[in-house]
Amino acid sequence: MTNLTRRGLGAGLLAVPFLGRGAAAQWAPARPIRLLAPYPPGGGVDTTSRLLATPMGAFLGQPVVVENRAGAGGSIAAAELARSAPDGQTIMIDALAHTVNPHLLRGLSFDYATAFTPVSQVVVLPQLLVVNPAVVPAKTLPEFVEWAKARAGTLSYGSSGNATAAHLAAALFLNRAGLEIQHVPYRGGTPALQDLLGGAISFVFGTVSSSLQLARDGRLRALAVSTATRIPSMPEVPTVAEQGFAGYELNEWNGLYAPAGLPPAVTQRLYEAARHALADANVRARLETLGALPVGTEPPVFARYVAEQREIMGRLVRDAKIEVG
């Protein structure tokens, strides 16, 4: 997990040669492309989808139209993609749940491991472990662990929901730290942060877009970032791994998928379109405001990453005894 993600983030867009319009067989869509967004409008995946749609459409010569097919943890849209023709006319951007759902959802009409063609990991969304400095005196992660152990059985933490990236990041951290703290799932990250500000919970893994300004204002204190390396928007905040938890990394991320059996030339062309969109200055500026890091990995690299993440998430779900109602 760490090596692949570090490779994607470290290489960046500028260091990887862009494959121009003549680098692959010139597949072109015959009509507008459907881009399925598995979650409601306004969320992270929906925002990423809409940011990439216009420049991807310009590159491909046909509009890319975002369709929100929300529900069942993203599996409704995934089922729609799985039964679509492998012709490049229907694609989907999905989140970390793509590798978590196989371990939580039963009775699906498709297999996450075989039903899709991974095209590219498009963005990584780091998370900040934040505390309320009026409640938690710790200024480093080791200090927080010591503080929490002295209050064993009395603490709780919040997340944006059960089996979300925020929940999984916290579960992995607690497992590595040897801490048992009660999980309180909220309906989104904002109410969790509100309770953190009110002193009701001890910590939250929050997105950069939701937590950064609160940390800069001093209302929250950022103790660590979930990525393998420090992030440009808060270079002073060390990673979890730097603070005694070597190898720790768990981020939200978005990836582009197509149905299984997609011809290689079509896969390549869609990958090129995604890279073109990620290189757009307006897209990059907007992603920066969201705290998202553009990646743009090649299809084989992304396929390996997805397979590795599916195994890692399976172990974490089992170890943390995570279930869905």
C-alpha cells in the first residue's frame, strides 16, 4: 500500500510523461459518455467527477455527463457499471469504499474483484487527526496515546460514518497504538467536528478541506496526517508514520473504473483523458482548495493498487470487527 501510494504521489503529474493523442490507438466515443457518481451531489466523489468531466470531454471529443446513482454504499452505481457494455461509453469514479464494500456487503449481483477495469487513481484525499486543544493537552501523537491510555474506558472518537475512510483510519491507528476508544459514527464529517469542538469526543480524522482552517484558527490541533509523506497545505504537521507508527497510511481516494473486458486501447484513451483533466490548471487549483492531491496512475499500477487495497481493507474490517447494519 505505502509503496504504491508513495509512487503515485511522489511521481506527480509533472514527472510522468504525458501520453499524447498519438500514443495509443485513436479510440473515440460514439456519443456522450456517462460518468456514474455513486454518491449524492455535493460530496467528494461527485465534486471530483464534475471537475474532471468537462476537460475529459474536451479531450475525447464528446461530453462526459455525470449521473448520480447514489445508495447502498456506492454499490447501486457499481452494479450499473458492472452490467454496462465494455465500450468506454459508461465509466465511474468511486472512492475507498470500492475496496471496502466487498468485505461488508452481501448478496451483490457482481464481484468487485472481477467486474471492473481499473483505469486510473485520480486523487488522494489526506486526512488530519485533529483534537480539541481545550480538552486534549497533547501536542504530538505519542503524547496523545499516553493521555488516552491514562483515561482508558472513558473516551470516544467520531467519524463521518461507519466504514468510511475516517472510521477506517482511526481503527487502524487505534489498533497500532493499542488503544480501545469507543467509536461514534456521525452522518458526515461536519457534525463529528462540531461535537469535537464541543468537547464531546476525543479526536476525529477529518478531511483537509473541513479541518484545515479550524486547525489554523487554533480551534483544533492537527496532530498527524494520514499520508505516507507530509502534505503541501500543512507541511508542519508530521505523518502518523513519523511518530512511531512506521508504515501507517490510510487515505480516502478516488479512482476511475470501466466495465470488465474493456479493450486496452479504450482503457488507454480514458486514462489519457483523465491525465489531461488532472493537468488542467483550473482543476488543479480547485483540487488544492479541497485538500486533494492529483495522482493519475497508469492502469496497471492502479489495478495492482486496488487489488492490494482490497486485501488490506479486508484484514482491517475483520480486525476492527466493522459491520454494516
